[in-house]
Amino acid sequence: MKKPNARRHPLQNVRAFRGALLRWFGETAKSYPWRETTDPWEILVSEIMLQQTTVTSVLANRRFENFLDEFPSIEIIANAPEEKILRAWEGLGYYNRVRNLQKAARAVLENFEGTFPSDAATLETLPGIGRYTAGAVSSFAFDQPSPIVDGNIARVLSRILDIHEPIDSTSGQKKIWQAAGELLDQKNPRLFNSAIMELGQTLCTPRSPECLICPVRNFCQASSPADLPVKKPRKKFVAVEEHAFLHIQGGKILLSLGEDSRRKGFWKLPLREAERCAHLEPASKHRYVITHHKVTLHLYRSDPGDLLDGEKYHALTELESLPIATPVRKILVAEQ
Ligand code: SF4
């Protein structure tokens, strides 16, 4: 999309750039539950939850509010059993996120007497908290001048400054973070970070940026915005074949506690080697994607004469309260 010729470079006109962005945000800011709070625990929960889960999905199912109803403080989550926190996170995927939330809560209690540090560098020492999350908690909860860069902000900044290095490369990341720091409004870091993130969510979108109504169009250096940001080639999915049994007897179902990185702490269907099932006819076949794996699961009914380590019978009535990965739960619902 063609843009006006008289563009002012944002880094040479930072005050005007910030002013244009904040005026627009003041008029159009969306209302989200995590924008109604400055409690660092609540901000941290929202930031961790919104990594790899869309805003729409979190809002639609009240996942943020429900999680905080169950774990309203770091003391409560610090003492909760893992099974309970996994159950509360079920369906959101990437379960190490909630394990790290618990570890971070414990670290705040043990190392900071229960009070969150406000500066990004100290926040980054907490388990599972990277540079982005540290900056987000620091700026959103404490209004500290800490820059943040997530996918939306990286896209906006790469376009505004016409950066053609891959944003997921070391040098690209360095440039983007530097730009985020230089453009950040030191007096209004909470508002500025929210505004630039929202610009990426609403107008400066991946495929069709709405440059004609963009509040910072007169500063934007990109000649071909839709071609930015540049990214490194994508990691390929790994195809996995699994052979599982649906074995139910006397109102009980045989399940296995996952130990592999994809499903640690979650109950799954008992798996067997392909050779062990070669003579059997699968009752059904299921395909699903989990992390970077494309799984084809061949499901057989009944059998296990043998029980393996980690396998246990559970009453069918218990299924609702057990942590079970979403694809497996869907198979159970479809097959029972
Ligand atoms: S919407 Fe267009 S003008 Fe605005 S920052 Fe994105 S690419 Fe630039």
C-alpha cells in the first residue's frame, strides 16, 4: 500500500511519534481484564497465558478470570499440587508455562519476601520469565520504563524502521529491542507499551496493514509493509505414529502418566510398540498436532494383558478431574 512521501523518521522525531501513538490509543484503547489491574501477579498470569494462546480464546472462555479465581495469590499457587495447576491450565497447551508460573511464585516468596521486584532485570531472574515478560510486568504493573518486544511489536517496529533482518535472528532481535527502548515513552511506559502492542493487533496486522488510517503513517519508513517482518525459515513438523489401547473394564479405564516432554504430568492412553499391535485391526485413527509433532494415533480396543510403569486404572467418573491433554480428551469423548 502506498504511503505519504513526507515521512518523518520516528527516531529523529520521537516526541511527535509518541504523541501520535498515544493520542490514537487514548481514543481507541480496547478494554481487557488485564488492563484493569496493576497487580504484578495478575499481570504475570495474563502475560504467560497470552503466550501461544490468542486473546480471543482467553477472553471467550474467561480463562484469565477463572485461573485467578482458583489461584488469586502467589501463596495459593505456591502450595497447590501440580495436578491441580495442570487441570486449571487444561486446553491452553504448553503446560510448562503453568509449571513455571508456580516456580516463579515460589521464588518471589522465597527470595523477595513475597513482593514482586519492579525492575525488569530482577524480574528476569525468576524462573520462566524471559526478557519480554519481565518488561511487561515491570511496565504494566509498576509503570517502569522497560521496553517490550513481542510478535506484534516486532512486526510494527520492523515496518516503522524498515528493518529487513530476520526478526528472529540475533542481530534482528538486537535492532528491534534497541528500537523499542529508544522509542519508549519514559514518562508513560505502561500506556506506550500497550499502545504499540495494540497497533500491531488492530491496524498493523500481518497480511493487510491498514496504513491509510494508521496513527503513525507519517513516520513509517516501510515501502512494502506486507513483506515485513522477515523471518528465518520455519521449523518443520515431525510426524509421529502412535499405537494406543482403549481398555475399559468394570467401569475403569487404563491410563498412563505421561513422562515425555510433550505430555509430562498428563494422563494419556496406554501406548504400545507398533510391532506389538501389528496383528491387530485399529478401531479408529486420530490425527492431531501437539507442539512440533503431527501425531497419527492408531486406537485399538481392549487388550492390555500387560501393565507398564506409570499405568493405572481410573474410574470413568474420575476422568473429568484428571489432567488429560486436550487431544486425548477429545479422543476419549469421541470413543466412549
Ligand atoms: S499500519 Fe502501515 S503505516 Fe502503520 S506502522 Fe504498520 S506498516 Fe506502518
